[in-house]
Amino acid sequence: MVGLLLMTGAGYIAAPLPLAPCLMLSLLFAFLFKAFLPAILLVALIDWLTMSRDRKARTLRRKGLTYRQIGARLGFSASTARRLCLA
């Protein structure tokens, strides 16, 4: 730990230097990122696993996949993918 040596009557003691406010904010954001990222990813995974197949199809269509690609990825025909996306 970076610090300062202070001379006392009994000898030297190490005193830590105060952290700069920007460093404290960086450490806070790093901690929050590490603490909450797994929770956010878990919520996103649960949402994807429990969403209906028409919502999955529409989500994939918004990402630019064709009806054939959507059907292949989700396990049904291109015409079913089209019907679900247009519903």
C-alpha cells in the first residue's frame, strides 16, 4: 500500500495516503460492475428462457435474421416464423 512514513516518539509509522475522488469513483464503479453484472446477466438469461416463441421470433427478426434463419434457430418452419413475426 502506498503511504507516508510519519515519525513519532516511538519510531516511524505508516500512514496511508487519501485516495483522490476520481480514483474512489473508479473503484466504486468497478465494484458495482463486478457485483451486479452477474445478476443482470442472470435476469437476461431467465428472460430469454421464459419468453414466448413469438416474442423470440420478433426479437430475432429485429436483429435482422430472415424467416428461414429464425425458423432454423427456433426449430420451426420459415412460414411459422413469418406468421409469428407478423402476429
